[in-house]
Amino acid sequence: MTGDAEAVTAAAREAQRQGYTEASLRQVQSRVNELNERVAALREESVSASDATGTVTVRVTGDGEVAEVYLSPQAIRDLDADDLGNACVEAVREAQTQLAAQLSERLREITGNDGVDQVVGLREALDEFRGATGRAT
């Protein structure tokens, strides 16, 4: 039996033990489905950010992956290779920081949990998000 099947079986036994009715279980299932849809929608969100000079802009997806990098003509003209690399790293870090804050806010909205107020790093926030959605890292 897979982990999911075992969890469902255990949940069904507990529901029966607690005396839940079929109607109340349907209501719970409806709420779970709604939460799953809202969490899945987080993957569709993205964040864009720029470096301090505004010459490099990146877009990071809800999964934390860099989806786009835009180098302005000014960046190509004015920055040497090292400065351009640093600007790219800065823009990615800024986008990831904004993404972590956005995911924390969205998770707070979905769960109603004010305990998400702690500042956490992007990887920790993404790992928590992926764990909650059953997605492998």
C-alpha cells in the first residue's frame, strides 16, 4: 500500500471513529480540494526584480526557478563582465527574497496561520511549500 493510500485509510478509520457523517466528510473534502487548488495556483505566480542599478531584471517562478533574465542595453554597454555577473546575482537574490515573502503571505492567507510571520530563507520557504503540496524537491 502506498503512503497516500495508507493515509487515506487511516483518515477514513479516524473519521468513522470520530462519528463524522457523510455530509460532514464531503464538506471537509470540499475544503481540502479548495485548499489544494489555491496552493497549486501559487506555482503560477512569479516575481520580477532588478539589481540596484535597474539594468538587470529577472523573473522567478512560484517554484523558485529563474524563468527570464533581461539585460538592458545600458547593462551591456556600461558593465564589465564581473559587474554584470554581480548585477545578475543581485537581481536573482532580490527576486527570490520577494518570492519568499510573497509565498509566506499567500500561505498565511490560505491557512490563516499567523505563525508564518517568521522570516525564512527562500529554500526553507520553498521546501515547506513543496512539502505541503506533495511536490518533490
